[in-house]
Amino acid sequence: MKRKFDHSAPAQRELTGPKYWRSLDELADTPGFREHLAREFPEGASEMNGVDRRQFMRLMAASFALGGLGLAGCRRPEKHILPYGKSVEYTIPGLPLYFATAMPLRKAAIPLVAETHQGRPTKVEGNPSYQPHGGASSLLAQASVLDLYDPERATSHTKGGMNINVADVNALLAKVSSTYAGNGEGLAFLADESSSPTRARLVGRLKAKFPRAIWAEYEPVQDEPPVAAAQAAFGRNVKPVYRFGAAKRIVSLDADFLHAEAGSLYYAREFANGRRVAKASDSMNRLYVAESNFTLTGSMADHRLRVASSHVLALAAALAGKVLGTGAFATVAAGLDFPNKDKWIEECAKDLAEHRGESLVVAGAHQPMQVHVMAYAINAFLGNIGKTIDFVAFEPSSASTITALATAIKGNSIKTLVVVNGNPAYNAPADLDFAKLIGSVPEVIRFGYYADETTAAAGDKVTHLAATHYLESWGDARTVDGTIVPIQPMIMPLFNGLSEAELLARVAGEQNPDAYAQVFLTIGQITSGDGKKAFEKFLHDGQLAGSAYPTVSVTLASQKWDFANIPGFTALSKDNLEIRFATDHKMDDGRFANNGWLQECPDPMTKIAWDNAILISPRLAQELGIVPHGNLLQVARKEEAEYTMGKENARIFEVSLNGRTVRGPVHIQPGLANYTVVLPLGYGRTVTGHIGTGSGFNAYAVRASDGQAFATGAKLVATNDHQLLANTQEHWSMEGRDIVREANLDEFARNPAYVDGIGMESHSPPVLGKDKDKDPAFIASTTPRGNSLYENPNLDGIHQWGMSIDLNTCIGCNACIIACQAENNIPIVGREQVKRGREMQWIRLDRYYSDGGADAEAFGAEGNKVLPEDPQVVMQPMTCQHCELAPCETVCPVNATVHDEEGINTMAYNRCIGTRYCANNCPYKVRRFNFFDFNKRATDALYMGPLGHQKDVPELVKMVKNPDVTVRMRGVMEKCTYCVQRIQQAKIAQKRKAGASGDVEVPDGTIKTACQQVCPVDAIVFGNIKNPDSAVSKLKAQERDYAVLGYLNVRPRTTYLGKLRNPNPHMPDYSALPLSRVEYNKKNGHTEHGVAPAHGEEHGHEAAKPAAEHGGHN
Amino acid sequence: MSKIFPKSANALPLQILIFLGVLGGVAAAGITYYATPAYLRVGYAPIQPVPFEHSLHAGQLGIDCRYCHVGVEKSATSSIPAAQTCMNCHRTIKAQSPLLEVVRQSEQTGDPVPWIKIHNNPDYVYFNHSVHVNRGVSCVECHGKVNQMKVVQQDKPHSMSWCLDCHRNPAPRIRDPQDVFNLDSQTLAEQGRIEDAKKYIHDWKVLPPTSCSGCHR
């Protein structure tokens, strides 16, 4: 686990390239080396070194030596078994325990089940008893475990830089409580948003005790629709809960409901349910997306309109006017313009009108309330309310705002400021200059997980209280639909941290400030009857049954539209750009900045890891004169930046907005609205651990209160500097190949086996000869596998494992990557190694663009020279395919990778000698090599030879490891194992159950691979293909099933289900074929097919050209 | 020449030959014994922090293995008992024995008794006790007659080839499931019921894994 990361200027040694040392001392004397040494054990980390076992062994070494171990001791080191002193309830060493808990995030929470090994949480999964999520979770939830063991978290309470103990903290809080008792004048709180009922109750107590104190809440990003919109539309405090599963036509107005909106897990799941097809007659929803950024939701769109965020209001008005048939919105819609505007809006409105009660219009949470009102109006008019959209009553927060607090601080009326979580000095609106303000408050008590920018800005006198992780604290939270879920600690606070509930209870002067007691009290007030029993059931189930917000019936208030405060329509141009401040896919608002798993996970669209970039459209790039040169070799597309070996050499630009500027590397992102500049938030942290510090640039620096989601009037100015970005997918066109096979729904209806008509297989004799139509189990066990000199093992196990990935529902959310990383002890390698293409994640999420233009002529054909402005996107999770005829196995000189009898391509790490022949021979490029001892070295010590070795990796860092998976060392190849540890455990459990009987076949559904379990859309299904009734067998029997690179006859066990699109034939941007197919036909410009029996009559030849002009608009 | 070599040098070639022969013999014997999978510490019997006698507890007193090794039927590890388990009896029996001081301390403070691991498989081997003992493989097959050992020692080599010997041909090693924890019992084969053993293996689908993924993850 590499935790330490150096982002300072490279040492002289690094700049001058490799150099040989005459002696180690020479090296040791360089200041750079001393620095490295100092960094090796960051603050706090050393406290965890050598506890228990190690120290013990050192002390006992002498007595062992005297113990007469003799020669026997030479062969292997002495090891100990350390049993418990007192047995622990329910704990059997070697068996994990599972507890329900939840990860809170803003005003929502993800219900979880945490896996603990002897009291050590190592992995979280979604709680399957919470129906809306169906056991899924997100990449943030998966990665949150790593934060628990972050050696750079705040590890002690400090005051003025000196450590203080728990008793001092309690005394301090009691003092605050007593000093301000009475009216609370001069006391202020600034907290993050929370859904916790206990917190709501305690805030009520605080307000009662300190009536004149300020309780302000601030979140840098907004992920729930504004309550003001519901107030304006319905006259009451309600919020929408969308039912995507029931919606046949969906319009998203700048809403990234698959990722950025609160409740996105539930929404993604339901959306996928409406999109999943099994047979030709199945229907599928249709998604219209109008957006400025290129989000995951946009990547799933059947019709995508690139429109600036500030123009979405006009678009909403135009659409509402069309649907409702009224001219009332004409003034708001005025000015909106994009190619084929009238037809686009008319056909979209018509499609909605034809699906009354089963359509849905969703507005992005960051959009102004008028957009939401219009969306509500359309939904009400179409009769969608109660069908595809429910409104639930809830109590909105009555907290004050950060702006009001800032005013109070400026007026010197705040004497004590308690900052609860959040990081306002980093992410508050720039015009407040909060970092300076907080320094002017006489007493600041900062409660936070990290000693971050806010702690630093509060000055030397600040009291920092170390917060507990959610996995070490008692608490509660509500999911987006209001269901109350418990937050249970899995482990005692590692560093004597304080939980939020206890902090507030102490300040409020509660009798029993213990967090457990507080939560118990809250739940007791909600439930009736036996409080203890109800509470235990609450903890056991992981949710409080029936606690969801009640659905209420709403009626649209009279058509009294408040358009008074609507800003006028501003046309955008190169000199008047719009900035969209986007919640980052991985860093969120910056709170996960020190999480190595997330930093190294590539962004799903840009594929950049470790940094953010200023995203601009190809049109703007052209106008700014930065048409890149690109390496055209083997790339049927001019690249969007200059690349050398995975390093994107990005130009540094300066963004200025209202006199504030920020510098950052520019990445040209196809699919953006022409004059929208996207700045992902959450990077450019200055005070956090080694991982987060110096990653990217801080977009908050230009973000003011009046434009927190988007703002216009920005400019981009070039500088002469360049920056290398770690981009994991420089190549982004399929070049007309058949890697992802797509069709439109109508083609699928006519020709369900369309995938067979695409690709090399359709031109050659069937790969499997006469067995081509047999089921996978028959093929695996019976069909001969050639006459290779390499001896293939018999696949005669009672299980034959296989996987099916549905490309039609995959939304590309990256959760599988992080779940796999957490389950399989995959290390991070750091920015420099990612630039060299040495990332270790076993799953790669390939993202391909297509605009129908890529040409067969790879070298300089006309269609390859233009950057696509409006591409279609396909996402494809790619990992070891477990080929039955695995090319990697035949080339391994030491038989380190061989098949087992159940069809798994296994890796015996202890045999591997690291020739890397297997990776060379893998057609899918899914093998990963440990170029360094990533688990024993900091990312900045990789090149230090033996000196870089950490003999004592901090215990804390090791604690996150899954004990059921080998931690690999340098020089070893690794790759997806189908989570072989889970398979073996399930098989063993089944055999244990079987005892003296033959019932040893693992029932279908028992084994879920980590990626399958986390997947919010159930796109990944794993199981026994020998059982024809298993879920995976049924999926593989579908006609959309195909093998990537199937013509190689490697017989992959992982196969894919083809992607479908459902475009509206009347829309101006309609294309009769998906654009990747247009490119495919262009490349293969053929007339005759091979023997593929079921190829569609539509296939290929007269592919309709896509509409010449896509909706593109400033 | 006699000025250079003394007369005794005449015996030197023979001496060298004998020396090399002895050296080679010792080396060959050493390598055969120590460096092949057959050895792997068989006979290793370290001195434990508490002089616990299996021959007394499991042998004379007849305490079932599972009384102390509670995890053996459910978990990968058989688990070494908590000090509390020892004290269940030793609170009253030999309550003051100085030999048990470490155990008493452990129960009181929670600090573990530092037992020395005897059967030490490499970290990349994921052996699972439960699947063996539930399917007719007795403790004695890997651990020997622990009930007769005063000081526990490694009885079998625990090498990969030794594992595979049984995984490839389990029939001679299978016991009746009710004999698994009876260390003095005989395998079905020893009882002359090899056909029964083969039938069990077929009917129970014993199918011990012989490929890498069975033990290495």
C-alpha cells in the first residue's frame, strides 16, 4: 500500500536522469534523500509501528535463541499464534462477521454491510435488505474503507499545535457549553449537511439552549432539487423521488441522475431496469439528455443535446411551452438557438405527450429553481406525478447559511466558532474569503477527519478535534427516500477520535453524551413499544422499517409563474465562456482527496487519473488555436492532445472569472457544449496527506456565491507551460472494429442476433465448427480444443465458471474497479507509474467515442482529421476473460498460469518469475505486472533500490488488506481471478454443509464476484455455466451474447451482451445505425458476408448516414 | 622433486579422494534430508510458553479436539483456544500452578499467550480445516497421533507434494465421518474397506482439488 506521495519539485537526481552512486553514503548525503527518509514515516504513522507482535518478537528474540531451536530455526522464521485472552462473542478466527451500517453523504446515505475480520473492517457491500439499492453500492462507499486506515488522518486532538487528551477535550466542550449558556450570543456553528435524525434532535437542543447562536450549514455542491421549487410549484415542503423503472421516455435537463444526484444508486438501478431487454419483443426506455458537461447520464443518452448549463432554463421553457401548449414561457425561451432547434423540441415534446403517465422530466439539482418548476409543470401536465415521480413530505433544514455567518464574523460578533466537518476554508465561495475570515475569529474549534485547509486557516490557536470515521462511530442517517439507517462502529476509534453525535451532545450539555446513548434515544423516540428490542432490530436489519418519508399527493399551484428574477439569456462565445463547476466523479467535492484508490481511478470520461483538467470542447480548442498534432500511427483519429506513451502533454491555460484566476492543464473533451468550460471540483488541495496534496488545481478559487454551479463571463488565456497528465486511454476510437457491438432497438427487434452479423466471425467459417450453436457447457466439456502442443487441462469440474456483462445497462460508473481493488488487495502505483501505463487495477473500463467519421484509412484520411464534437459513447468493462484456450498459458515457461478444472485461468503467484510473456500474448491486455514492490514502498521511493524498502510497513496500512487474498510482491504477474477466494469459500461452505452426502454443487447466486456485487445496474452476472438454469447461462443463451475478439478462438468465459440504442426516428439527429456501426461499415465496406446465418438485411451496406448536423450549440 | 614434495604427499591424492567422497556423501545426505519436501521440519517440537500436554488432555482425559479447537468444523483455522477456555477447568484444577501463570495473566489482561506455531504453511497456501474434517479426513492424517504426544511435534512434512499425494488419491486416507476426531481410529482402507472408501468418494463427490486455485489465491 503506498500511502506517501511526493508532489514537490523533483529532486536534482530525478531531473538529471539515472546516475550511479559510488557509495551509498554519497546518495545518503543528498538533501533529496534525507527528505525521502523523512517522508517515509509521516506524522502519526510511526506511532502505529511495531505494536504488539513485532515488539514482542524483538523482545523475545534472545530467549528464543537460548531455547535451543538449533538448525531447525534456520529454515523458516519462528511464527506465533496469538489467541484471544477472553473469547469474543460470535467470533471464530478465520471467519468474517458482517454488520449493518451506512455511509452518510450530504443529505443521503448508502446502507451497507461491513465485513470485519476479527474486529477489523476490510470491505463494505450494499445492504441487500434495503430494496431500492438491491445490495449495490458506489465507488465512494467502496473506497471509504481506505480512509479509515489513512495514516495521514488527524490522529490526535490538538490545541495550538500541542496534543491534548480526551479529558481536556471534554473539559473544553463543557466550558463552551457553560460559557454560552443562556442566550448563546457570540457562539456559531458551521456544519456540513446531514440527514441524521440524532443530529437534527441535538441541533434542536442546541438552539433551545443557545437561542442566539448561529447554526449554519454549508455544502459546496448541491445534489438535491431546491425546496424552493417545490414550494413555488406545490406550495409545500416536498421533494421528488423519481421512479425511473416506470418511465418509458425520460428527459434530463442537465441532470446527471446516474451519478451526481442524491439517490443516484437507486435511480441508476431503476433506469437500468427500464433499459434491460431479454428478447426481441421487450421494450426499452428512451433517454433524452440536454447537458453542458459530458456526464455518465449523457453517455447513456439516445439523444444528447449539447447545451450550456445557463441555457437549460431557456430549453426547459421552450420544452414546457411546447408540451403544455402555452406561450407563457416564450420570453424565457427567447434567444435559445441550436441547429434544428424547433424540430428537436417539437419531436421531443411529441414523444413525451405520447407517453402520458410513463414519461419523466428531471432537472439537475444545480439548476435554478425555475427549471425545476418547469420540469414539475411538464410532469404534472403529462400525468406523471404518482406514476414516474412521487413527492415526499420532509422537513427542510432551517439552518442559516455560510453567507450569513460570514457577515456575522465580519461584524465581529462571533467569539467562538465550531466548525463541524466540511472544509470551508477550501471550498467556500471565493468571494467570502473564508480562509481569512476564520482566522479572525478569536476561538475556533474545528472538528474534522483531517487537519486540512480549514484547520490551517484558523491559525495557531485552533483546537482541532479528531473526528471518527463512520466505521468507528455510532450514528444514524436517512437515505434519499427518508428511510432511517444505523451507523454502527466496526472497530473502536483507532485514534481516540470523537464522534459527531458526542461532540454536539457535549456542547448541548446532554446528561449522557455517549453517541450510542444519543442514537438510542433518537430511535426510541421514533419507534414505539419495547425500545431495546426495536433498536436491536433496527441495528440487525440496517434500516428502520416504515421510516421513509411519506408520499403525499400534490397539485400544481395555479399557473402563477414567478419569472421576475430570471436572468436574461446570454449568448456565449470564446470571449464570454460559461464555466460549469462539476462535482468530480471520484473526489466528490474534495473530501476524498487523500484516498489513493480514488485518485488512481481514471475519470470515466476523460480517463485522467490523479489530476483534474480544464475541459473544453473541440470547437473552443480550435478557436483558441490549440489543434493538437497527435500521433497518427495506428490511430484512426487525430488525438485530442499530444501524447507520448500514455502521457498527455496538456497545455496550461489560465481561466479567469470576475477577476479571479486559476491555472490548469487543458484537456479537449468531445461532447461538451461549445462554449462551456468544465472545471471539476475537489482537486488542488493544499493541506492534506501526501496523496491529495498537489493533485490537480483548485476550481473553488474562481467560484463565487452567485455562480456555484455555473457562471458566465469567463475567459481562457494560454500560457507557455505544459503539464503531463496520466491518461490511461489515449486511444479512444474503435476504428470501426467490432469490440463493442451496438444496434438500434428496431434493428434488434427485426434481428435479435445482430451481434453475429458483426465482426470477423461473420466472414469466416464458424469458430466452433458444427458446435457453434451448442450451449457453453457442452462446448467447454466436449468440443475439442485443437491440437496444440500445449496440453490443455480437462474442464471436468462440477462447476464451470463464466461471466456475462450487459453492455446495454452498464453506465460506466467505475464502482467495479474500486470494489475489485478493495477485495483483491490491489496496490496503487502513483501518478508517475500510471503515466508509464503501469496501473494495477484488474478491471479497465474502456470508453470509446464514435461519430461515424472515423475512416478505414488510418493514416490521414479526411474523416480522421476532425475532432468529433458530438460523439456517441460506449463503455466496456474489460478484465481477464478466462479464455478456455488461453494464449497466456501456452507461453508461460514455468506453468505459473494454468487452467483449473472449473475453467478458471489461475495465477500461481509463487511460481511466477516475471517474464511477462503472458501479458505480451494476452489479446485483451488485462494482465498487470508488479514492476515494483508496491506494497512495501512509498510511491516516491520506488526508484531507490534497496533503500526504498519499508521493512516495517505501518500496521495501519496493512489493516485494510483482505486476509483471504495473497499480497503480491515485485516481479509477479497478476490479473482478475473471478474472485477465486469467494468461489473457494463458497465451495468449501457447500462441502461443509454436504458432509457425508454428494450435495456439493454451489447453488446459483451464492457466489458474487466483487464487481458483480457492487454493480448498481446488475450488468455483471457470474455463475456456473454448466447449470443451464443459472442466471449466467440464461444470459449467455440470449442472442445478444458475443465474445470480444471471438474470431481468435480463445473461447473466453466472459462474454458480453450487445448494446442497444433507442433513438427516435423523427428526431433531427436520428441515425438509423449507431455511429460505431457506421464506422464499422465504412471500414469494412463489404458486400458479401460469410456464413453467419442470422445477419440482418440491414447490416452494413446502405447504412444511413447520420444526420449531418447534430444538435450543437453554444 | 623430493625437494618440493615431502614423502607424505604421496598419500595426498587418495586422501583428497576420500575427503571428497565423504564430503559429497554428507552433502547428498543433508540435501536429501533437509532440502527435499520430505523433511520440511518433521519432528519440529519447539518449547511452548506453557508446557501443555496433549497426551494428558486429549489422551488420558479424553477431551475432544473440538472442545479447545472450536473453529475446526466451521473455519479455515482450527483456532487455538482463548485463555478463557483453559481457565474453564483450571480455575479449579491446579488453580495455583506456576506453570499456568502465563494463562492466568492472559485471561486477566487479554494479552495473548504467545504459542509458537508448529505447522507453518506458507502465506500463499490457504488451507481450510473445516472442509477436511467434515468430509472424512481425520486430524491424525496431517497432525499425527497428537493424543500420544507429550510435546506436540510436526508429524508430517506438509509439503505440496505430500498434500497432492492425498488429493490425487484420497481413498486410502478417508475415514468414516464419525471417526474423524478419534485419533486412534483406522481409515476405511486400514479396516480393509477400501471399496467402501472409493464408494464414499464417488457418492459424496469428494473431488479434492488438484489445480492451483484450490489452495492458492
